[in-house]
Amino acid sequence: MLIKAGLLMATASGLLLSQAAFASAVEQFRQFAAQTKSAKGEFVQQQIRMTNGTPKITKTLSGTFVFARPGKFIWVYQKPYEQVLQADGEKLFLYDKDLNQVTIRDLGNSLGSSPAAILFGVSGAAELDKNFTLKEAGQKQGMEWLDAIPKAKDSQFEHIGVGMKDGLPYALELRDSFGQISLVTLKNMEKNPALKPDYFKFVVPAGADVLRP
């Protein structure tokens, strides 16, 4: 009986993965936005510059992330230097360890059409559609891609691409108004981990300078 139940569960899991694999990028991302209230994982971020039509990696950063919708996240750069971007739903904190300095801003609508909103800011499909126009962008690198075009006229990003696979975002491709490109690869993502209510509360490190621009 246990073996039969196990086979049924395995078959069901296989069907879900199969459905995710064949779903379009927009469909996969809508499901991810609707079903994922929190997540954590690791990232690698590459800064890319086009030189005579050829992409060249100019900087590579890596670290960890955790988020809870809407508007709460901790994005930690560990290499090559240590920085923390953290939001508690109301305030945005930037901590530079080398400078021992914390910059605090109102979160407000700053997430609206930013790349952070794609993963952390929106609380469902309706808010996603409010801030972005989503379009299919085909397949590359073994992923289904979508383009997220910010609706806000003052967005600093002209293009945000999201690579989806098996129902999860695996990559973000960001192009700003200056033509600079960042490629963010997400790894080891865990959906809906248990997080304590005060998990995203930021504590200013002892002796740190605090700026409120």
C-alpha cells in the first residue's frame, strides 16, 4: 500500500514538473507570483558591457537572498565585497560594511517597476500586471524567457528579462537606460520557507554612520 501511494505521489510530482516544463514563461511566472509567498536562495550577478558588439563581463558578484511578499527582502552581497540591501515593507536599508555606513530610505513606491518588484514586491498577478507588461521572449539557455516591460515612465530599466524553468525563475537579465546589462543567476531556491515575523527587521550595526537622504 505504501509503495502504491509512493508511486502515485511520484507520478503526480512528475506530471506537475512536466506541466511546468511545457508551460509558457508568462504562465510559469504568473503561477510563481501567485503561489510563492516567500523564498530564499543564492545568486551570482554579472555586469556586462558591450564592446564592438561583443559582450564582456566586467564584474562578478555573489551572495544570498530571502524574501517575503510584499516588499520584504534581504539581498546580501558576499563577494567581492560585503553589502546588504534590506527592506522591511516600509523602509529600504543599504549597509556597506567597508564604510560601516547605513543609508535609509522610505520604501514607498520605489519598488514599483524595479527588478526587485518582479521577485519581491508584487503580492499577486493583479499587481504584477499593474506594474509590468509581460511578453513571451522565446527559449534560450534551456529556459523559457519572458520580457517584463515597466509601465512607469520614470523607470531606470528599459528591459527586464526573466528565464523560467520548471516553474521557477532561474535568471534575470536587466538592461538600464544607459545600455548597461546585468545578468543575475538564481540557485538553490527554496519556496515558502518558514520565516519568523521579525526576520526582516533591520538592526543598525554598532558604530555605523546613518544617512537619511
